[in-house]
Amino acid sequence: MGENILGDLVLHHDPHHTVERHLLSCGLQLRAFVLDHPGLGTYMQILFPRGDAGRRLMVDEIVALCRAGYNPDVAVSVASVVAGSTINTTVAEETQRLRVEGLDERRRAVSEQPDTDDRPAEAHRELPAVDAGEFSKLVLATTIRGLVAVPPPGRPLKEVVADLAATGLGK
């Protein structure tokens, strides 16, 4: 079932987009498609790319990133992170929608509880109301910005991984 539905997904690309904007657009298109097809995200979460449709989507993204100057190994990694992050956050959002009745009221009640420290309470009161779609876009955009900054086009994945490993060790 999931393969048949996923086969209907065609990600639209704007050749004028930067890599960051391209990835964000693809992630948001994927999110919208998954939300329009309940249960598809769980199918994709098990293994992606999965089946011919999933492989087609991944190949299209890898080709687009290689055209932007990324090495194929980095293109696979970047496309996988964007797809995986999008799928996982969308499944979480779908799960919240299906299983948590009165979630908005519960969130509001938590935010209105007194805090023993005025600083977080004040900061929390100043936060704008953000719906699930805006929050997903914020999370995805932030992830992509960091992701694009780490492996610049032309840099092999082996070097990226070595730098990240050294950073994790405090070097």
C-alpha cells in the first residue's frame, strides 16, 4: 500500500533555489504529502528509501545535490538526513494529532503554571503562538542550515566525518 501511495509523490524543484531553499522545499513537500496520507510516514520510517518510488525520490535528490557541487557520498547523506528528519517529525506530529485529545489546552495549562524562576516564565510568555506547520518548518530550516554549513560542496564525506569526530572529542 505505502509503495503505491508514495509513487504518486513528485517533488517539484525550482532551479533558482539555493541548496538550502531547495532542501527546505523538498522537506515541506514531503511533509505535506505524508500528512495527506495517514500511515504513510510510518511506512517510510521503517526504511527509506524503500521500493522503487522511494529510490526514485532519493535519486532525484542526489542528482540535484550533485549538480549543486556536492560529492555523491555527501549528497546521499544530506538527502537522507532531510528525508529522515522530515519523516520522523511528521510521524510525531501525526501521532500527536491522532492520540492526544486536548493537546492545545494541555500546552496552554503548562505554560500558565507558575515558575519558581521568573526568567524562563517571562521568556515563555513572550513566545509567539506557533502552529504545528510553522514549528515543523522552523525545525526543518534549522536542521538544513546546519546541515548545509557542515559539508560544503566538493568536500568528501570522509573529511566531514573526521572533522565531526574530532569536534565531538573537544578538538
